[in-house]
Amino acid sequence: MNNILVINSSVSGEASVSRFLVGDVVQRMLEINPNAEVTYRDLNETPIPHLTSTTVAGIRAVAETQAELAAETLSNELIAELKAADVVVMGAPMYNFSIPSSLRNWFDHVLRPRVTFAYGAGGVQGLLSSDISVIVIESRGGLYSEGPTQAMDFQEPYLKTLLGFIGITDVTFIHAEKIGSGPEARELAIETAKSRIEEVVAALVW
């Protein structure tokens, strides 16, 4: 795991649980491999623009205009970061039962026909290496991994589908749930997630 790509998408700054736990993952990885190269992509500090009618051809067709070429250039940069990574650490808080729009914009630039996926006779083929491992930190105000509210979880299935669509299937989800239920519940969620992080990092093949 010599190349680590870190993606944060929370808008909560220093108060963000997902950011804190992403930092914990990276710290543990660097303790094991201090020579690992870490690339940081903060989608709050440097937002990825929404695709529009003036830029979408840069992702889905042939770029011709200046705006389309700019979108293509950004897409190339994001995809290059992803391809270079051995492991991706992704902070994905739940917003309105799904992912932040900033993270959706990242995926809109990364899911690119003929570059990260292709349609063939057998259906869709992901073009990225299946050797890329992804650790997703999911912070949630309520409990969505089980019980009646599980049906409202449009976050984890969506992320799994998007990553699988481009060929990344080694995905581990770590939950920090019920953080909206008061300070004690928040602290318990963080400690539970940290214990899980310790297990997941220790199990990585270095």
C-alpha cells in the first residue's frame, strides 16, 4: 500500500466525524508504512463543479470547446489519482440519506465511458484495476445499517454500485452511526468506528 488517495467530502470542517475518522485511518496506515505517498483531495476546499450542458461533452463525448476541454482535463486528473492509488480512504457522510453533492460531482467526473468503464456484448465492464482497495467512512446521524430505517439508506448501496461500475469491488464500509443522538452516542460511535478501523488496517496486505 505505497499510494494512498484520501478523499474528504464533509462540509462540517473540524466538527466532522468522517474527517476525524479518515485521519485516524491514514495515521494508522502511515504507522505501518511511513514511506507511503498520500494524495489528499478535499472536495469541500476545492469543489468539483457540477456538469452542465456546456461541460458534459468533456466527460461523455468528444471535448471541443474550452469549457468541455477543462472538464476533460479535470476528469483526467481525478482518474489519474484514482488509478495511481493502492488504497482509497473516502470520507462519505450521509446527507439526506445519500452522499454529499460534492462527492457525487467527483463520481460524475470519474465515471467516464471508454476510460473507466465500457459497454460490451456482456454488459458493462469496469476498466479500473480490481486491486484498488477502498475504505469508506460513513458517518450518520441515525441508525441505518439495521432496523426499519435501513430501507432509507441510499448511501452505501449507491457507493458500492458506483465503485463496482468502474471495476473496484474491494470496498470496506466503516460506520459511525447515531452521532445525532447526543454527545455520549457520538463518542460511542467514534470509538466503535476506531476499533473497526484498527481491524481493517491491520488486515490490509502491505
